[in-house]
Amino acid sequence: MVNTSARLLRLLSLLSTRQSWTCADLSAQLEITERTVRRDIARLREMHATGDYTIAELMEVFAIGRATVYRVLDRTKTTGTTDAETPR
């Protein structure tokens, strides 16, 4: 079983590779349930929303670009969902 930090890193890495993912595609790639994908996305959003982590700190923790962090946070903030939860 992959630990949560490694799974979140892998999730962010996948999200940075294309503009849109379905929850089913992410769960298949990560070999986890769709419910876990939704929880992980919510966890990332919460890490920023609670003020525990700034965008810069999330970038450093997960070694990703600013655009990826903003894209993930903006999707959940404006729609209450992510592309992973909304089929296209």
C-alpha cells in the first residue's frame, strides 16, 4: 500500500499532465477507489484552505509547479468539484 504523501504526489503529478481527468481514470492510474481520489483532492484543497500551507509550500512539499497547484485549487473552489469528479 502506498502512503498518503506518495499518493498525493502521484495524484498531483497526473493532474499536471493534462487539463482534464475523470475520477475513474485517476482511480485506475493510481490503483485506488474513486472515493479515495475525491478524498485526496479534498485533502489537498484543505491543506491550502486552512492556511496550514501556502501555495509555495505546497509546491515545495510536492515538488510541482505553481500552475498545477492553482489549477487544482481553482477547480475545487469555483465549482465545488474537480474535473476528476465531473466527466467531460
